[in-house]
Amino acid sequence: MSAKTDPAFPFVVNDRSLNKYAMCGLTKLEWFAGMALQGLLADGSRIDLYTNIAKASFDLAEAMIAEREKRK
């Protein structure tokens, strides 16, 4: 796993009958993008971003993950 694909809120499911473990939920990238999207949508003055708001959200999320990795 990488920082982008690590779960934001890990929830481990242990299915002993199948001898499998599973991780569920949003990835850190998806969580950060969602938080960035909320911030971008809350700022009504940024109407120019609305055509590319999904891309802007994920770009900000990737920047947050990159900065987080640098600080480790």
C-alpha cells in the first residue's frame, strides 16, 4: 500500500472461514479530496473552479499527501 491507497479510517474484517483479511473504507486520497472539495465549495468566490472542481480537489489531496510524506 501507498500513502494514497492507505485507508483513511482502517476497518479490518477478519473472515476466519475464508482465511482472509479485508480493509474497507475510503482511501486517504479520497478522504483528503472530499475535505478539499468541501472547502472549495464553501468559498463562493471561486466559481471559476467549478468546471474543474473534482480535479482541483484531487490535486489538493495529492499535495496534502506529498507534504505529509515529507514531514515523516
